[in-house]
Amino acid sequence: MEFGIDVAHPLDAAAIADIHVRGWTETFRGALAGRLLSRMDEEGIAARWQQIIETNEQLVLTAVDRQCRMLGFAASGKPSGTIDGFDAELHKLYVLREFQGRGVGRQLLLASIARLRAMGFRSLASHVLANAPARNFYEHFGARLIRVAPITIDGDSYMDALYGWPSLDIALVAPESRAADSRQTRTSR
């Protein structure tokens, strides 16, 4: 599957909002309170993404295929709050379900990390609901579980998992290379 990664344009906001809402409903149906998912306002979310992109509040990257379909997006930048030991946050990384497992998420993550490094960031953290499949994705790409803590979303309690890459240099190393290095370290002891 061929696709490209590019910096989002304000005109991408509606497609990003569509992926944002579909990502939540596809991933969390049954795991989150139904009222939260049913109240997601795609138009309001699109307006917020347009503002984020226009003001460069976050680095927003999109994955688009040859047919000009947006497959996914990632948003990163300064942390939304204090995250001890981390100077950047991966705020969002969503790939439509039908394009998952095809390298889209990996390329969005790696492109985000490369651009964050170029901007002077040294480390990266990301919050994910503790029961989300994204945990496996982050662990596969070398993120370490920092902590799990309760959070409240729309009046309901959930568990939030904070993952982090203490060094963006390490985060850019391919998972296969990290696995080989780990095997070599264990056998040389």
C-alpha cells in the first residue's frame, strides 16, 4: 500500500475530525460510556482541529494514499500538562481500522518523532486508555509504561496509561533492531 505523510493543512480539518470520531467509536464502543461517544460533535471537533492547525498549536501530520484518502493522522508537540521527564507529547495517533496493520501508524509515529527531534524535543510521552489496543502498538515501538492512574472523562472513571520514550534517538530505532540488540545483550551475559 502506497501512502505519503505530510503536514496537515487547515482544509484537512474535516477529514481529521472524521478519523478522530470514527477512531473513538471503532476502538472504544463498549469500553467507554455510550453517552460520551454519542455526544461527539464532528463539526465542533473539525473546528478545533482547524484552529490547532492554523495556529501551529501542535504538529499535525496526515497519511494520505494515492486516491487522496486520508488514512490516519498524528498530533504532537508540547505536553498538555506537566509530564515529569518528558518534553513532548504524542497527543493523538489514529488510523482508520481498515488501514491498520499496513505501516500507516508506524510511519506517522516515526515521522512525528523525526520532526519533533528537528524541533529540539528530546523525549516523548503519550496517554492512552489502559484498556485500549494502542498499548500494544506503543510497546512494540519501544515505549515504556510510566504509570497507570485513574482519570475521569465526562463523569465516568477510567484508567489512563502513560507511555514514554525517554530518548527520541532510541525511539527512532526499528523494533527489529531493538529486539536483536536485546537478544544479543542477554546471550553475552
